[in-house]
Amino acid sequence: MRVKKTNAKGQAVVEYIIIIVIVAIAALVVLGAFSDRLRAMIAGVTTSLGGTEQTVDAGSSLQKLKDLKETGTDTTP
């Protein structure tokens, strides 16, 4: 009885692509959920390294996206 060989290389590539897509989606979800917190942390680092309060904008990410969608430009001072 002969066993037919299958092309497992193509299957492995597809599996790797699926894993990469899942990881990318998970990363986007995590960054979206914590974007305001990350912005606050980066603002704290900027201030502690000598930045001024004017250079740090602590607005909401969602509000920034809404403003960008309405005006088409970034309106931060």
C-alpha cells in the first residue's frame, strides 16, 4: 500500500499567515483599548525629560479622531 505525500509546506505558510493576522488584530485591540493611558504615560515622560505642559496634549484619542474626521487636519496647538 502506498501512502500519498501531501504538500505540507503550503499548509504551514497559511497557518503562519493566520497566526500573524491574529496577533496583529490583538495588538490593534490592545493599543486601541489603552491608547489614552499610553498617551498619558508618554506625556509624563516628555514632561520629566524637560518638555513643557504646552507640548503635551492630554486630550482623548476618540475626540482627536472625531476632530480629524470633521476638519481633515490636526488642530492641536
